[in-house]
Amino acid sequence: MKAEKLARKAKAASDILAHASTDEKNRVLVRLAEKLGDNREYLYEENAKDIKAAGEQGLSKSLIDRLRIDDKIVREMQGSLMDVASLPDPVGEIVKTWKRPNDLLVGKMRIPIGVILIIYESRPNVTIEAFSLCLKSGNCVILKGGSEAYHSNKALYTLIVETLKGSNISPDAVQFVETADRDFIYSLLERAEEIDLVIPRGGEALIRSIVERSRIPVLKHYKGVCHIYVDDESDETMAIDVSINAKVEKPATCNALETLLVNEKVARSFLPKIHKELTRHGVVVKGCEKTAAILKGVKKATNADWCMEYLDLTLSIKVVKDMAEAIDHIRKYGSSHTEAIITTNYDRAWKFLREINSSLVLVNASTRLNDGFQLGLGAEMGISTTRLHAFGPMGLEELTVTKFIGFGNGQLRT
Amino acid sequence: MKAEKLARKAKAASDILAHASTDEKNRVLVRLAEKLGDNREYLYEENAKDIKAAGEQGLSKSLIDRLRIDDKIVREMQGSLMDVASLPDPVGEIVKTWKRPNDLLVGKMRIPIGVILIIYESRPNVTIEAFSLCLKSGNCVILKGGSEAYHSNKALYTLIVETLKGSNISPDAVQFVETADRDFIYSLLERAEEIDLVIPRGGEALIRSIVERSRIPVLKHYKGVCHIYVDDESDETMAIDVSINAKVEKPATCNALETLLVNEKVARSFLPKIHKELTRHGVVVKGCEKTAAILKGVKKATNADWCMEYLDLTLSIKVVKDMAEAIDHIRKYGSSHTEAIITTNYDRAWKFLREINSSLVLVNASTRLNDGFQLGLGAEMGISTTRLHAFGPMGLEELTVTKFIGFGNGQLRT
């Protein structure tokens, strides 16, 4: 199928899906959860083809692990489908209303965005997450997974289509890109008449190549260089606990801590304590000159370190004069992803919260909380650092837009 | 100045402007209003250069009228500056908050988008409107007006810069594109690192050329093919009044009525009555076969007519079997701009409101009401039919995005 035809099929289905009933959408999600369970052997067989190919291509163990579908992953996918089914349907919600002097009641009503192209790598469960969030929010979705997970994604897509065939929702509401041909994707990225939004998830190089080619708005984040600033007025134990959690709980994620900024008034007391904890957790520190003077033997951080998304057990530490210097550092080197301050000072907590314009700004909490589930959105489609439409984790609400509505009794423009 | 340098200056100013106080921003707006009054002779002199050049180039009288700055236009610009000063500052508003099971209080706070590039034609007062809305919402703005209004826009920009110089806000917060060189604009459209949003206003060809080139999200509408559907259960007088208002009050605007859809049950009674009123207002009708059978002598509408934004006193009329056919017609030929139903039927009012996903959907009111002032946004930056971020008129709120904020007391991810 040509890119144009595929995009047109999705577009044609989107006007109908936009008005599917909540019950109908939820039934599809619940039935799909059942179907995943009933067809797990089929999923494992197809998945084994990807695993085998990955092994033959010499992919790393961690990459192969991310590809794998097993009982645990099936249960997780089922759980996420049931979760999305239980979330409120955002479509049709009237967000607010106000009355005009001429008695026209004006409001804003949530509607789906339309057709969303998701481009993602490895983990095949993204296929299920993307489909379920798009379906529930009334959006048609075009799925383009990584070629390394082709058989797994195709199998999941097949089960989705079978489920839709037993419903009133057209299977055209979900489209699957079969080919690994880059030109096909590039053609899709030109179809602004049919596709409303592109969400790429994956490495920075992949995302940059998509942004470069796309005629369609792209919501994405390139990387997460997340900071914690430890104020001189702060609870030392909390500062250690939060920093350790942010760095080591899952270092390969975009919301993990990469740079710790420490107020110079507490550096001499605080740094040795946190360094001990970091070392105990296997974290290697790279420090600014002042840090290196206090923590003998740590490597010097270069300018490149301040921009680094290590994604592993490395942490850069910088001693700063005050919060103003911390804010300047974050503005200069940050990625607008997630930043936190540890403080007991009211003024500084608010100043930090207001002046740092990252997708999530926290007072006294771990950067790892920047996640749709953790923040209570129920589920998410990825985290956006694009300062348009959705900034931060994208849940169901972020997959909608509002139209204006007006209830009149003959109002004219005069 | 190179496009890169100009974009970087705006970007550098945006972190500061984002945290300018409301008082400071309002003071600038009020002082600028005074300055426009104090410098009206200067404005008229500069404007005369554009008017003269336009005359020499043989521009139409209506185009020359749109260019003109006179006492009335100065008063309007002053009024719009005072209006924007009196609107609430959206920046820093916490839109909502919710508490997580771990007691983390999560919220969404409005922040500016960042740097906005506005590309517009003719009317020089757009310079003032765009600047005032961007300043109040904390956004830096890059102004690119039409070359036909160069001297007028430059003069207004000069007064803006003088006003900013007397404030704490950097004049870099507003950038003015001096050159008419297309390549300069194309370079700006590539600067996604510094520019967050492009809003083009003008003809369809201009806008398409911008969308084609831009690496930055573009909010726009190409055209407004607006519909009114007259239901068989409706107040005939209201249907006539609203349709006439929508067609003739200002036919050259994007929210003017272009196609009237009439339920066949009332066509025989309704069409001659509205035709008489339309003729009285100088409107020429093009009709479908059924319309032509009822209204002898009217021109037949071709397929092209259903897609036409006439922008003049022409109206196409189609008789439809029922509301479902009206909705199909709107989906097929509409531009997602503004649609209205005239009905007394509760079910159909709601069905129309829900199923038509245009930027404004009205029950019993004129399509001409799709406007920031009319809908109560206070002012607007244009109307978007892009189904992302802002759909419909873009007021101050639509020039912001929300970041997530979290108030914790040591919350970790476990």
C-alpha cells in the first residue's frame, strides 16, 4: 500500500472514530486484553522470530530483553488496556463555558486530534499502549515500530484488527506500516492533509531525522538532561534520598538525574555524604573544580559533561554560588525535561518553580516522577519537551484539542 | 542582521520576558498607546510613503484602504493596547491541581510558548496587535509584515522599541524583519532551536509556501468555507436573519457564510423568502439542481462552488435530505472553520455540535461570531484550523502552554 493510500484510509476512518461511543471503545480495549491472553502462544512464536534475528545480528542483551514478550509482558499489556478502559473518556467533555453580553453561551469542547503517526523503537508493548490511548481519545493511529520488532508488532496489530472486526469501529482506525523503507516514512511525513500529528519515540538521531523531514507538527523530546538543585536551606537526608532515587532507580530513562547542583554553603558537608551513597550504588561522579577539591579523586567534568544524557551510572556534580547560578546553569545546559529543587525555603521554592520552564518542575521530589502514571494521567504516549500543545507527559487529555462551541438564540454580529 | 542572529536575540530575550511582571508588561502597553498618539504625524508621514508606492504600483482601492493609518486607526490601535493591558495575565496561572496517593500535589502552570514568528500582510495595525498579545503572554515576537506596508510597520516597530527602552523589558523581545528577501524568511523557518511557533496570516498561497518550508510548527487556516444548515424544525425568521448576517455583514472575511444547506422539507417555503432578502442585499446565488428548480433563474453551482471561499457577495445553496446529508457535505467540502445549525430540535442541535469538528460550531447564531472579541477572548492573533494546540481564535491563553509542577515532601519513585 502506498503512503498516500494508507494515510487516506486513516483519515477517512477518523471522522467516524471521533464519535464512537465510550462503551464501544472500552469494549474493544477489554476484548483485546482477553485476546492477548488467548493468543499468547501465537505472540511468543512471532516474538521468537524477532529475538532470533536480534541474536544473529549481535544485538546487546539489554536490547534483546526489551524486545521480549513473555507472560509478564502480556500481563502488563493486559493491565494497561484495562487501565485505559477505566479512564474517563476525554472526547466531548466541555472544558469550560462563559456567557457573552449578547447571551451567547460559549464553551470549549474536547475533540480528538484526528490521525496520529507514532514512530517507535524496540519494545513491542508500545504498539498496545499507542493503540489504546489513541482509540480511547478517538484518534486514528498509524503505527511504525522498529524493524527489529517487526514480527511482534505485526502479531499485536493482527490481534487489534481481529478485535476491531468484531466491533462497530472500523479496522481502518489503526494502520500498520509494513515496510522498513525510509522513503515510505518520508512520504508519510509529507501527508499533512491527512495526518495531524507525529510522535516519535526513540534515540535523538531518529527523532532529528523525523523533525527534519516532517511537514506535520512533531511532539517529541530529544533527550533528558535532568537537574536537581540542593539549596543551602534543605533537609540533607531528603536531598540524598531524592538524588539517589533520581539517579539510580532506572538510570537509562529520560527522567533520570544527570547533573546535581549543590549550593556552596553546604557543599563541604553534603558532598562527602552523598558521594558515599552514590559510590555504594555504583555511581561514578564527575565534578567541577570545587567538587573535585572536596571529593578527592573524582574525575573533572568537562563542558561536554554538562550537556550529557549519560543514561548510565554516571553523575556530574557542580557547586554553585546560589540558586541564581543554578537556574542559569539549567537554562544553559538543560533540555527542558525535568528539574527539581530541594529546599525548605518558601521564596526559593516558588522562584524555582516559576522561573524554570521545564516540562515538570518539582519541589522536594524525584525527577523520576515525570511519567504519566506517576503524575496521575493514567497512562502516557511519551513525554514532550516541545513547547506547543502538550508539554510534559502526554496522556488522554493531551491527545485531544478543544473546539469552540456556541449555544445561541439568534445572535448576529453587528 | 542574519536570520540566525535575529532568532538568537529573540531566544535570549525570551527567558527574561517570560518572568516580567504583569505591571511592567501593562505599563509598556499603556505607554505605547500614549506614544502612538504623541507620534501620529510621524506615523502618517511614514504611512504616506507606503500609500504612495501602492498607488504607483496600481494596487486596488480596497487594498490601499487596508494600508492606511489615520486618526481612526490610531484610536483603534490605542484601544486594542488598552484592552490587552486590562486582560488578565495568563502567565503563572495554575490551571488545575490534583493530589497523588503519595501526597505529591501535581498541577499545571501556564508559561509562554517562547518565541513566535508572525508573518502577515497589509494592515499595519497587526504589528501592534501581534506585539501586544505576545508581550502580555510573555512571548518574544518576530514581526514580518508585508513589503507593501514596510514604512508603516517600521515606524510602529520604532515606537515599540522606544517604549521598551524606557522599561525593564529588553527591546530584543521584539524583532523586526527588515528585508523582503524570501530566503531570509526561509532561513528563519529553519530555526527550530530558537523559534517555537509560526503564525502566518494572509492568502492561501502565502500560507502554503510557509507550511511547505517550515521546520517549526505552524498554526494557520488556509481558508474559511463556512456553512449554515437550516433544519426543517427551525425558526424561519431566525434562519433568514442569521444567514443574511453571516453572508453580508462583511463578506470578505474568513468567517463569512459561503454555503447554505437547507432541509428539503422546508426548501419550497424557505428558499424564495431568503432569496428575496439575499437579492435585496446584492447577493448572487448559485444553487444545486433542487435549488434551481425552486428559484428560477439562479445559476447552477458546480462541484468547485462547494469548495469556494467566495469572499464576496456570492452564496452557494444546496438542498439536503436531512441533517446527516448536511454533515456529510460539510465534512467533504468544509474547511473546519465555522459551521452553524439553525434548529429548535434538541437532539439535532447536540448531534450537530458534537459531530461537526470545526473550530467553532454554533447553534442558532451567526458564523461571523468566530472572532476573539466576539467570543470573549478579549483579542486574538488569528484563527487556527490546525487541530493542535489552538483550534479556533487564538487569544492570550492560546499563546501559552502549560508545564507540570509538583509540590513534594521527599517523594521518590519506587
